[in-house]
Amino acid sequence: GGGGMLLHFKSLRKFEHRGGWIKALLEEAENERTHLMIFVEVAKPRWYERALILRVQGVFLNAYSLGYLISPKFAHRI
């Protein structure tokens, strides 16, 4: 999600074609979202567990986005 979004914005700013990377990253984000939805259906987390998931996602997205801005190559390896 974060990598695809940042690459999309960079591509728009520079008017460059990214050779399918944006689509690949967004498909990976959709795959991760599907896994999360399966987890929610199976585990039936309580409200505080859902709140924890949201917080962890927020922290990760911010850290990953910052890492991606610093070094996209490193971020892709994560």
C-alpha cells in the first residue's frame, strides 16, 4: 500500500512510467488486505484487538513510508 502509493505520486510528479511496479505493489497490498480480512473472520477479534491492529498498521505505514522515501530499494526488500 504505502510503497505503491508513494511510487504512484513520484511517477505523477516526474511524468514517468514505472513499468508496472505500481500495479504490482498495489496487488501485493490487496493480498495483504485479504489476509487481514480472513484473520478477522476466523479470529473474531474484540474491539481492543481491532484497535491494536489499527495502531500497529499506522505505525508500520508511517515507518515504511519514511523508509521508502529514504531508500526505495531497502523498502522493497522488507
